[in-house]
Amino acid sequence: MSAEQLERMKRTKRDQLILVLVLIVGLSVWSAFGTSFSLPALWGGFGDGARFLFVDLMPPDISGLPDLIGPALDTIYMSFVAMFIGSIIAGALSIFAAATTSPHPVLQVALRAFSAMFRNIPVIIWTILLVASFGLGNLVGTLSLLIVSIGMLVRCFAESLEEIDMGQVEALRAAGASYWQVIGQAVLPQFLPSFIGWSLYNLEINVRASTIVGMVGGGGLGFAIQSGIKLFQYKDVSMAVILVLVIVLATEMLTNRIRRRII
């Protein structure tokens, strides 16, 4: 490649970069006008926001902690049950959704589309729809988290299955092993570490999402936070928020330790 061609390629890349930057800036400005975003208005509300955070919310009402233990346990239960059942269902479905293990391309595409629908509809939308069917409570929260967990884990598990060493699979097939013998002896042993890792990661996501789910009727600490906001009991709300933070951090520490020891 000549020096002239190299220079032409550099100019082309530079022009493309400038065009992308101009488009990003233009889109940002257009979006700011479309949403009526205003820096003066943002600055004007800063004082009220700071007052709410440091005066209305603080200090948290520790005396209300015993009343939050039940909702906190509900949050943990919902997250774990959704992860456990979701992992089992998604693990089974992912075998048929992965290109390396699916017995038929049509089944693979159908399951991928099925999981994408579950995954791409936000968990808060699932909760609102389920509240209309089942009413308020922990069941709705668990079902919402379960649906999204299945959608996420089918994709993650399928991608992990597509990265396994196919040498073992081909060796068993050449020896005359059946489909399920190949799955049990060559696929699952390689897939197990990824299964555990993604399941633990899903538990972390569920613990965080359970707060949002609860605020629209799914039970747990989110419901307690929403109730406190409606009753202007902001000291109780701050205590619930701190408890959510503690649960999230504890879950992350626990899952990280399990991953380091098992995987």
C-alpha cells in the first residue's frame, strides 16, 4: 500500500470521526430542546434537592428498622426464588437455543425470539401487567423477576454453550453417542461453571430490580419505600433505602466469594 493510499485512508477515517461527532452533538442539542432541558432550571432546583436529601431524609429513623425486616426478607426471597427457578428453566431452554446444541434451527430461532421478548420488556412493565391480573403482593414481584430472569439467562447460557470446546462433542458423536449422551457427558461439564456464574450475577440483578418492582406493587422493600413516600414519612424511607443498599452490597460480596471458590 502506497503512502498516498495510507494518507487517503487516514483522511477518510478522520472525516468519518468528525461526522459522527457532529451527529452526536446535533442529536444532543436537539434532544435538549425536545425535553426542555435547562441548566438554569437544574441549578435552581439544586437547593430544593439538597434540602430534601439532607434535611427531610436525614437522619434515618432507626426505630422503624424492626418493621422493615419483613419486607427486607421478602426482597431476598423474591430475588432468590426468581433466580433459582429462572436458572433451571433457562438452563433447559438454552440447550435448544444455542447453535452448538439445538437439534433444529427453527427451534433455536423461536427460543431466541421468546427470550428476547421476555428480556427486552422492562421488569416494571411486567409488574404493572401482573398487578392487574394477580393484585399487589410478593407473588407479582417474584413472577416479574422470574420472567425477566428467564429472558436474560437463556441468552447468556446459550452464548456460553456456543463457546464450549466442540472437540469433545465431535468425539462422542463419532463414537455413536446419542444426543442426550453428548449433552450429559460433553456439554454439561463444560457449561456448569458458566451456569453458576451467570446465575449468581442474575441474583445480584434481581436484588436491585426488586426495589423497583416493589414500588409498583410487587412487595418487599420497594413497596415499603413507596408507602413511606406517599405518607411523607421520609425518615422511614431513608432507613429503607439504607437497608436496600446493605442488602445489595452483601449480595455482591457473597456472590463474588462464591464465584472465586467454585468457578
